[in-house]
Amino acid sequence: MRATVLRALGSPENIAVEERPGLIPQPGEVVAQVLAAGVNYADLLMVMGRYQVKPPLPFVPGLEFCGIVTGVGAGVDRWRPGDRIMGAPLAGGCFAEQVAVPAQQIFRAPENLPDELGAQFVVAYGTAAFALKRAQLHAGETVLVGGAGGGVGVAVVDIAARLGARVIAAASSAEKLRVAQAHGAHHAVNYRTDALRPAIESLTGGGGVNVVLDTVGGRFFDDSLRCLARGGRMLVVGFASGILPRVPAEYLLLKNLSVLGIGFGGVLAADPAAVQATLDEALALHAARPFTPEIGGRFTLEEVPKALQRLADREVAGKQLVLPR
């Protein structure tokens, strides 16, 4: 099989495509042919050596895929060759023609889920559904989505709109905001060109928003925290800006605010049943009104460094995919 291989941490340019022996499933594992793999910011961090999971070098990056089971290891009873699955192996391996995954880290991909949506469903839509459930978002509430044009951001817009929320998309370019509005955002704010707080004050009549979902960190976190209404909830998903925010505890006290960490990867590692329940809720929304995948680019294995560099440069609207074949 062909696979992308990282032999030195640092730049995406250190990734090269190599021919490797076909994978043989070990006990408790499933081997699958990769139909499509999602490109995530966590992939970039792993390549740079800045992710919490640090596989030994050399390793094959790629944390999310949709594929077809080709082999099962001893002790695996649930899966059979030919099953169509989606998964998020915590150790990576998805930017390849084949991937080996612990059986508990994969989930069935229903027939009504296209490959290109399945390749981003576990991480993007799973994270979005998990986050909004933790926030206890109700119909009629207002949610501000930071990084609304990215993979997780689009998924949050998709789900929040279906739950009856008023969605304000915030992003750093007109194209990203166009994508968010195409997926159901009611309002759009470009936080690169416009001051966030006055814009939110105008859109909410000074009342603020009930929920903020932040994939950006840095100044966006600081400004959006002060856009929350009393009793509001801040959902911390990631730090695409590269700047880790600090929480002013006295401000939380003054407005009875909550700051909630959204680490869906930790749930994948610790509680596959909870992940399945979260995915089932998102799949039910998809069955009622199908999500449309927003593809920010399709790449071959040789083009993986380019895809990761585009993420680093924050040029992507939607979700990038790697198509090994």
C-alpha cells in the first residue's frame, strides 16, 4: 500500500509518500481501505510535535476517515469485511490507502452518509453535537460560532440551526462567512475587519449571546467572552490562532458565566458508547434534513503537505479531504 510518512517532526514538508507492506489486523483491530480522510488542525499539530498524542517516529498522520473493512483481527466480533465504517484512530494513520484501527474507535457509516461526509463526521459533527449538548442549547437561544467557516465551525452552524438557535457566524474572511451562511447562519461578522463586541451588541440589541463556540482562541476568546449574556456558556474547542487564552475568573463571577472544555478526542479514548450516542443524535438530524459536506479541497497523498500548510496559513473554508486513490 501507499502511505504518507513523517520521519521528522516540524514542517508538513517532512511528509513523503512511501510504499509499505499491506496491513495485517492485530488482535482487537480492524483494517480498512481508506475511501476519504478528513484533514484536521490536530493533524498539523501532530506533525509539528505539538499535539497531546505523540506517536513514535516514523508515523503515518491522519486522524479521521471513511472506509471499507478489509480484515478483522482476533477477538473482533462486530465487524466483517465489506462493512462501511467511519473512524478517528487516536494514533493516526488515515493518510494512506489502508489504516489499522482499534475496533472500538470505528463506527458504522449509514448508507445515507456520503463518503466525503463520513470522512469528517466523527471529528467535526461529533465535536459539534457534543459541544452543543454540553451547552444545553435550546431553541430560540443565540449562539456565536468562532471559526465558523472551518470544519467544526460549519458542523456547529449546521446543527445549531437545526436545533432552532439563532446563529451568528464569526470568521476571518468573506469566503468563510459565505460558507457559514450557506449552511444556515443568520448573521455574519468578519472579526478581522470589524470589531467583534460592537457588532454583537448591535445584532443582539445589547443583550449578548447565550453560547459562544470558540475554535480560535487568542483575542477572539477575550472579546467573545464579553459578548455573553448573563448565564452564558463559553465552549472551548481549539486555538487556531496559536494563542492560548486566560480566563478572567472575576468576570465569570460577575455574570454567572460557564467555560466548558470540549475535548471530544478524550471521549473517543475513554467512552466509545458515549461517542456512539453523540453520533446517533447527529445522524438523526442528518436523516431528517441531510447535511451537505462543505469541501475546502481534495488532495492526493502526495499533496498532504500542501493541505496541511493551507491549514497553517488559515486559508481553508470548509473541510479538506485526502483521497488516497
